[in-house]
Amino acid sequence: MDSALTNGDQSPGGLWAFPSFKWKIQPVTTSLQLDDIRSAAQRIQPYINRTPLYHWQDDWVDEHISDGELHLKLEFLQRTGSFKARGAVNNILTRDDAEREKGVTAVSAGNHAIAVAYAAKTLGVSAKVVMHRGANPARVAKCRAFGAEVILVNDITQAFPIMEEIAATEGRSVIHPFDGQATMQGTGTVGLEIAESITDLDAAVVAIGGGGLIAGVGAALKALQPSLTVYGVEPAGASGMSQSLSCGRFLDKVEVNTIADSMGAPLHCAESFAVCQQVVDEIVLLDDDALCRGMVVAFDRLKFSLEAAGSAVLAALAGPLKGRLRGKRTAAILCGSNIDEASWQQLIERGRSSQPT
């Protein structure tokens, strides 16, 4: 695949210095089919929320998307506090009775683990999840509250091998955080709901961790509205998808150094990467200060207390995408809110202190 590196726009005050990445993409013929996403939507409907789509109108939007529209998908109001519940529920519902009887396992920085714990409890399945020892304590507590057994590891690179060992020795089914058809069908239902609510979208802005959310959302939206542009948002300290798409192959090891732990995937995988190759038009990068400022926007303007990943799209609209969506009808996904008060307060203070003077 041809790739091209283009310089990102600088924000007022010169705080923006990271490039954005664009690729020549082929017509969308992904293995992730619209009919399968629609089937998943019907399957999971009793166990998830159809989250609101909020048409945000105020002077902040006027400044950053002049003469355009901004529609926020409030996916942080999803059961478990993030979009991950959709894929987790779909994974269990597509397993046969024998597989469910043996239970499930997963690896996660938090949101996926919580979702798997919730789905397992709701559907009567046992769950064992692997998490980093430094994971947000509130997230670990949520997993345990749903009845999951939590295995804590010191090094996040150990997590996937440990999960695979659990699956092999105990016969548990792996629920992948971002790869595989069942997971991406679940995330695709977010895009399906957006497309069913708004016609003639020009753009969608989606946070990227492992790539499962943007793969599913992008596949659904482009199947229904092919001319739409899909923008991804990554932390500069965890830019594995940008790197993968630039070199034309998924990276199985990514260096992670970001406060947005939900976006810090240590690797990428074949199926979700292949879909991203076909549906992601451009990725913009954000440093941690910018991510914190996105949290400030969410709270000050909308009174939403979001984690860094949940407000990353707002940080992108205030930074590298500012002014670029002028006159466009845009959807952006606020994808998660699983953060404790103390950590949130610390990041909010960082965001305020890094505001341009």
C-alpha cells in the first residue's frame, strides 16, 4: 500500500508539532460485512444501551468547526462506561453452549476487562481477566464487582501470553479486546447507530487504541455512506496504528508511553489492521498535554467527566483538526469514562496548566 507522510497543522501558540498520516485506500471490500453488523446489533440489543447522539451547538463548535455540525456519540453512557460492552457481549452470544460452559478470558488495561466481566455475569459465564498491575484501581474494582477473577501482571507485554496460557490450560474462550469478527461486529454497531441517525455525514472522528473501534465504526459507516472521511486519533506515545499503516504491516510490538492507558495497545493484529487499511483515511497524533486539555473541554463545556481516551476526539478537534472540518457534518465518538476521581482531577489540572497563554 502506498503511504505518504504529511505535516500536521500547528495550533495557536505552536503547541501542535506532530504529523498526521494519510494513505491511499482501496474501495471498501472488508471481511467485516454490514449484514453481520446488523445481525450483531439485534443480538446484543437486550444487553447494551443505544447511546444518545448529541448535536452540540455552542461557540466552541463555531470556533473549531465553522459553519459545520458536530454530533457527539455519547458512548461513555454505555453499560460498563465504554463501547467495549458491545464486542464482549457479542463474543459470548456467538459461542456455543460447550464453549460458554468453560468460561472466557481476556487481557485489558481496564475497559475491555470490565466489559468482559459484565458480559460474563449477565450471560451466566465465568471470566478470568489479565490486567496490568498499574491499571486504574477503580477499573480493577469494577471487574471484581462483576465477579471476574483478576490476574495482575507487572509487565503489559506479559499479559497476552498469560491470557493465551489460561485459554490453553483451562479451555476458556479468548475475547480479544480489538481483533476478530465478533469484537469488530460489536464495535460496528456504534457506527450503525450513527449512520441510522444522521444521513450525509462528511466525517467521523474516532479514538484508536488497538484499532477495533475505528475498524468496526469505519466499516459500518463507509458501507452506508461511502464518501465519508474517517479520521483516527492516536496518542503520540502509542502510535502503533499510524506506524503499522505507514509501513503496510501490523506491528506485533509497540512502545507505549501515554497517560491514555485505554489507547495504549502493546501490539496490533491481522484482522482489525486489514479493516483499518481500507477504512481509515487519516490519523492525527496528540501528546499527553493535549489529551488532558481534551478532558478539560469535555468538563468545562459539556460537564462530562471523561477519561483521556473518551475525550481524545475533542482534543483532536481543538488541535490538528481545528478548522479542517469547516462546513462539514461531523460525528465524533466520546468512547469512555472509566476513571477514578483522584486520577481525573490530576489530569484535569495538567490540562489546565498546559493551556496556551
